[in-house]
Amino acid sequence: MRGVDAEFLSKTPLFRGVTPQEVNEMLGCLAARPQTYEKGDLVWVEGSPVKSVGIVLEGGVRVEGADIWGNASVMGSFSAGELFGEAFAALQDEPLLTNVVATKTPTRVLFVDVTHIMHSCPRACAYHARVAENLLASVARKNVRLTRRIRDAAPKSIKGKLLAYLSTQSKLAGSSEFDIPFTRQQLADYLGVDRCALCTVIGELEREGKLTASRRHFSLPVVAARR
């Protein structure tokens, strides 16, 4: 397919275990189509049906939830090589609960029709079952992440939510020093708290020596000391 790097796709979660040549052979069978967006463009709109999964080829997308007053909260973000929309695409009759917004210019997304993944390929491609297995595994991983987010947001106080989130990120990084994928506003939205209040708590924890923070970079010296 013109403009689509098969070698790049072979390293993405959906095509893991499939060679670049096999990917090229499958793209037509899967009704794959690339689309380009500018920063701020809506990739998907809340309430619309979704029939394809998206693979970010370039740039990035952010998943945003909003209430009836227009207050937005960040549900997640995806960068080049990552897959989004699997669960809704698999159900198809379930309306999308969020907006998906392009975060960079340009943002390129490859859409792959889930119906073509779940049903046998007319060409009887030997790689079809692997892609279907990869799709199921991706949905399972997203479910694990959702469980993790519920746990991070479980504490009642802002301090508790923040420390729970940073503890999770530290464990995932395998280090007491790590970067998070969010700006302060995005982190506040992720935790469901006020940005100013979150910044105040971060400042308090820094003065207490429980963490150091610089933009997206955090260090937890208390954790390091315990080790």
C-alpha cells in the first residue's frame, strides 16, 4: 500500500509476528486505509459507531471524555505504532463514549476494518489467525491498564491519587526515576482533580522530600532509599 511502511507495521501490536512481506499481502484483505490529520482535528467523535481499529503511523492521538458542560478529561494517549479503538470496533453497535483528537501535525492513522480481521480472509491468508490473536491480546492489555487506572484513582485525596499513580509508574519503569506521558493538565484530568490543587500537592511533596519533579520527569527519593 502506497505511503504505508510494512516493516514499521510488522513491529506494531496488531501485526506482531507477521513479516513485512506478509503485511503487504494482508493490507488489501483487511480493507486498510491511511488518513492524515492536523493537530486538533477530530479523528473520531463521541457517539459515532466505530468499525475499524486505528494504528498511529505518525504523530499521536488523545482520547478525551467530556461532560454536558464541556469539561474535558484525558482518558489516554497513543503515539506512533500504538493501536486504539479495539473494543468499540469489535462490538460495532456500541457508540463511542469519547472523542479521539490528533495531537500533532501531521498525524497519520491507518484504519483496519475489524470485520475483515475477525472473519476468514477470501485469500485464506495463513497470517490471519495471528492478527486476530494480536487483536484479542491488545484488548486484554487495555483492560489491564483500565484496572490500573481505577486503582490509581481509588484514593480519596489528591495526594493519595498522585502517589498511587507515581508508584505505579515507578514500578512499570523499574526505577525510582522516570518520565510520565502527561503534562500537568493532562495528569490532573487523568486523576480527575483540579490542576492548581495538583500542582500545590506536588509542591508540598517536594518540600517534604518525598519527590522531585521537573515537567514530566519525576524522582521518588524515598522509594530509592528503601531499596
